Amino acid sequence: MTRPLVWAALAALLAGCSGRAMTANPAPALPPEARAATAPRIAVVDLTRATRVHPRWAEVAALDRQISVLQAKLALASDPRLSAARIEIPRVDLTPEMKAAVERMRPEFQHEVEAVRAAARAELDAYAAQVRAGQQQQLVAKRAALEAQMTAAIQEKRDALDQDGQEYQQQQLAEYRLPILNLKLKLENVQPSARGDVETLNEQLQALTKERDEKIAAHEKANQETLQEFQQGQIRQSNDRLSALSAQLNTDGQRLVDARAAEITARVRAQLEATQAEFNQRLRGQQEAIVTSARAAQAQAVAQAQAQARSETERIRALQDQLVAVQRDRARLYALILAAVRVESAGLAQERKWDVVLTEAISAPGAFDATDEVIARIRR
């Protein structure tokens, strides 16, 4: 690590050493203990660290920030490109102002155009909604009629199947009534001792009754399946008729909406042409006003540009003077802080009997860093 010297003591020390080296009669060699006792005590102090802990260093930092701000302002104010742009005298070419007038008036024109188009869209949307509402009413009425027809047909089918089931049940009851009654009479007349006959007759009675009930249940199940198939057929038929009606209504409705859209489009085109003509007339009036005021505006702009140039020159001069003053204050304050650090270093060197105090470590045996001790004295 290499640091610049703080005092001339190092030069004197080196000169003394060189002088002794050039004498004709060199000193006799000393033992290691004597050489260590007579070796110069060299301390190193980091001025950068020491100055930055000084109580007034915050003032230096504040002045540095103020200098940076002033330099930035001065650079911006002195930029020839910006200065030229500020004092440029406007040309007589009015094309930009004409374009600006168009851009200023364009939003109003676009608003009027959009209002016409929005009204047309609203009108068409309302008509389409009206058509859809009429179609929906027709579909609702048709669905209600189909549901009524389907309900009536299904109820009629159910009544017919119920009647068929009752007739079949009566038929089976009549068919099995005599055989079952015969078995019951035999059971009543069988002798108590004929136990085997009783069991046989009971089995025959149960089998006959089960056979009758199964026939009735199977017929009822067949009727239920027939009714379900009939219901599904009625539902499919109603849905098909509703789908066909919906498709027809959509086709008719789209034709009506397209016809109304063509009518509205023709009317909107005429309205937009009238709006465009009115906009062109107002734009010509704006352009004539721009041309009329251009000469007076140019003369006023020249005077303003000259005044602005003088003001900019004065502002740059003021910034330069302010920058010089702040830099002078910063240099003076830094010199005071640096002097205080040197005083503390010198005092510490006298107390500790150091031979040399450096701000940079040179290749010297026994040199040590005393920066922290100097900082501690500064902070007291």
C-alpha cells in the first residue's frame, strides 16, 4: 500500500540515513537488541478515513452535494442545443400551427362522428332486441302449446295403459280364483293327521299365487316401459318442432335486422357527410385566424426570445458565481479539517514518541497503522 507523505520528517530521516551511509568510518555493528532500540518508529495515518470522521465533515458533504446540484444546473443551462431551442425565432411557416388546429378540433369532430354512430348502433340494437323479443314470445307460446299437447297425449296414453292393466289384473284374478279357492277348500278339509298333505297343498297354493302375481307385475312393467317410450317420443317430436321453428325465426329475424341495418347505414352516411362539411368550414375559420395573428405573434416571439436570452445569460453568470463561492467555502473548510487532523497526528506522535508519521505505508520495517488512534483523538 503506497501513501503520500504528510510531513518533511520522512525526507529528513532518509537524508540522515543516506549521510551516515556515506561516512568513511561506518559505525560498528550493533547487536539485534540495540538495533531494535535505535530503529525509527514509523506510524501510518489514513487521512481519508481520519478527515471523514471529523465533526464538520457533514458540512463538507453538504457542500459537495450543493456543488453537484449547481454543476448540473450550470451544465443544463449552458447546453447550446437547449439554449438555441429556447431563443429560436419562429418561422413564418404556419404548417405546424395548421396541423395543431386540426388536432385540436379533431377530438370534437370524432366525438360528433362517434355520437352519430353510437346512436345508429343503439337504434339497430334496439330493433334487434325487439325482433328477438318477438321471436322469444312466439317460441314461448309454441312451447306452451306443444307442452299442452304432449301432456294431454301422455295422459291419454297413461289412462289407456292403466285401464289395460286393471283389465289384465281382473282377468288374472278371475282365471286363478277357482284353482286357488279349490286349494283353500282342500286345506280346510284335510285331516289333522295328514301333515304331509297340508304341506303339499300349501306349496301348491303359494306357487299358484306367485304365478298369478308375477304375470300381473310383468304386464304392469311392460305398460310402464310402453309409457316411457311414448313420453320420449313425444318429447323428441316437440323438441324437433321447436328447433325447426327457432331456425325459421332466426332466419326471418336476421333478414329483418339486415334490412334495417342497410336503412340506418344510408342515413348515417348522409349525417356524417353533413358533419364533415361543417367541420371543414370551422377548420377554415381557425386557419384564417392563425394567418391573421401570425405576424403579430412573430414580433412578440422575437422580443420574448431576446429577453429570454438575456435572462439565461444572467442566470448562467449567477450560477457560476454561486458555484465558485461554494467551492471556495468547501476548500477552506476541508483545509481546516485537514489541519485539525495533522495537529492531532502531531500531538499523538509527540506523546507516543514516534519518529515519522506517514499517510502511506512505504516498505519500512516496523511501520504500524495509527489511523484509529488519531480518529479517537478527533472524536473526543
